[in-house]
Amino acid sequence: MASSVIAWDRIRDAGSKLTTPLHPDDYLRLLNPLWSQRELRGRVEKVVPETDDAATLVIRPGWGWRYDHRPGQYVGIGVQVNGKFQWRSYSVSSPPRRRGRTISITVRAMPEGKLSAHLVNGLEPGTIVRLALPAGDFVLPDPPPARMLFLVGGSGITPVMAMLRTMDRRSRTNGRPMPDVVMHYSSPTPERMIFRDELDRLEREHDTLTVHRLHTDVDGMLELADLDTICPDWRERETWACGPGPMLDAITEHFQAAGLEDALHLERFSLKLAGDGSEGGTITFRTSGKTAEADGATTVLEAGEAAGVGMPFGCRMGICHTCTLTLVEGAIRDLRNGDEFDQPNEQVQTCVTVPVGDCTFDI
């Protein structure tokens, strides 16, 4: 009896919503919260603790998702925190599965990271999140090189883990050995090593995989001069490096000094914008009738907010496209790559662009 009452309550609730003016997308959400024509969505299936401050989120994407990402790519995820959507990008730690139903991202809670801490400690299974499709060039080639070197620090292990899992799965499928892989993994302590147990297992099961572990709280930071001992043939290997900025800067300098920068692939977790304060101009916000002066390091979004314009925004780092406006006239520069655009009616991401001279936006 109780179950039939609950069923009728649900029918009446749905009926009441169907009598109000709704967008077709709203009708889809009544049937399934993952169904949307306007945005990519996913549902958090479970949150798996990895260390005291890191967790893996297993997410089931909805309509429009493709499971053919390349190992090492990242996805954008938007989560509502205190009534506002916060966007960040995280590496996919699960291998691609063409017939898959879920993807995994592994997140470390950072002291200054509002969203990362929420994902690790405050996100409940069943939460609906927004997603952006996989992107990034820090990927495992297909086929992979015969000899590879991974240099990772902290949560920089996450994109590399997707690569290792992919090579492990292929080895199990085709019965061939994994390529010759050497990995150096720096972490403050053994307890903070994400995927520590799985890496131990993979190393036991694959004679061609060697993992060097460095606990920086005790042993200090990696000295790149030690590469000759850790991996004597590192100059003959293709190398992937992911970790803190200072570590990647040192690796870049070391490989450049050896004339091997073309063999080095880097993944940085922070967005580095290239504005230097030069150029700039007057930005006119046509509909609101407001203007703002901005230099070549102040984004259109920041300038509009300072002028009191109700600027749309989401991730503030060029992932979610929530901030996109129409450029009516003038020119802008994309701070991520230096490209300039001056076509009328161009759709512009205001959080990562600056004016090049005077320009006008339709808002």
C-alpha cells in the first residue's frame, strides 16, 4: 500500500510540473537528470578515498559523452558550491573504454582550493555535475614508444596512471609485454602517494615496469643530475613529466641543456596567462552603456566586473565557455596562446582574452 501511495505522489508531482511553461530540456530532466540538450552532465556514482587528502570520483556521464578520450587527457567539471557553479579541470585517471559507462578523476584537496576540498571531502554520491569534454595534448601515443620515462610529483601521477592502466589492459588483452617504462614518483611521504598499492601490483606483474619512489620530506627533492643513475638511458627515451611548477621548470631547463626538449612532454595543472600589461584599450559594453579602460594583462571579464557590468562567468580559466560574449568590433588577444581575433560577431571567452586597442562587446 505504501509503495502505491509513493508512486501516485510522484505522478502528481510530475503532472504539476508539466502544467507550467518549461523548456524541452526541463521535460528531459523530469525523466532523467542526466538528459540535457544544453549541457553535458554526469552523476557521481561513488567517491573512493585514495589518501587522507585525495579521492577518486567515479562519474557516469549523460547524453553527448564520448568514451574515446586519450590516456592523459583532462576533463572540465562544474559543481555547485554555496549556490554558484565552480569549474576546474582534472586529469582522467581511468583508461578509455569505448563501451564504458563511467569515467574517473582523481583529486587532491589543496589548502587554497575551494572546489578540490569540496570534491574530496564534501561531495555525495548521486550529485549531478556539469562536464566538459576531454581535452589536452599530454597523451599516450598509439602505439606507445618502446621505451618511456615518466617523471611525476604529487597529484601529477593522475594522467600518468591513465597511461599505465591503458598499457596494462592492452598487455592483458594481447598477451604482449608492456613497453619498457621507468617512472620516478616524488611524494612527501609514502602515505601521501596516490595509487601506491596499485603501482606496487603493476610493478610486480610487469617485468618491464620500474618505479622509483622518492619521499621528499625525508630524502629531499629530485636532483636531475641523478637521472643518470635512476635511468641511465634517459636520453634515448621519450619523457612525460607532470607535477608542481618548480619541478617542471627544472626538468625543462635540464632537457633544454641536453638538447632534448623535443623528447619532453609536460602537463601543468595551473593556467598560465601570458599578458604583460602592454597595449590594452577602451572596452565598451554596448547594451549596458558602460566603458572600462584595460591594459594587456586585464581580461575583458575583469574589466567588465570592475565597471559594474553583470558579466557571465563560470570557471574563469577558459574551460566552461559560460563567459562567452559577442565581439561587435575591435580586436582581442587570447592569453593562452597569443592568438588575436578581430572578426565582427566573433564569440569570445572573456575570462582569457584582453583588448588589443578599443573594442565593443554586446552586453
